[in-house]
Amino acid sequence: MPRPACCPENVSSWLNFWDRDDIVVGRPRLAEWIRPSRSGVKAVTERVASSGLWTHTATKYLEHGIVARPVIEALQS
């Protein structure tokens, strides 16, 4: 029987950013769809507002400090 998806045990944090005009992303409900890991890590969602077309590109998301900052921090560690 299928079980609801949960955050993998080897993930220490899960940040989900979404744009209202991006039809591909998990939207804010991702945090409700993915159960926390046994250690309590769960998806955290935040909305960003991009301008223009093609909001799904990485560059559109990385224009936002809230998105770029955790990526930079992860790359530095």
C-alpha cells in the first residue's frame, strides 16, 4: 500500500520556494503533502515574487536573497 511521502532521513533542512506564476513548483501546500522525517525535519515553504516571464528558471529564483542565501551557505560549508 502506498505511504505518504516523507522528508528523507539524511536531509537536515528542506526549503521550498515558489512563485505564484510558476506552474511547475509544489506551491505552499508541499509542507502539508510531505510528512516530517523521524528527526522532525519538514518542508518549509515561502513565496517569492518574480517579475517577467519564465518564472521557473533558477536565475529567477536566485534573484531573491531569501533563496540565494541558503544556497551560498550550503556551498560554503
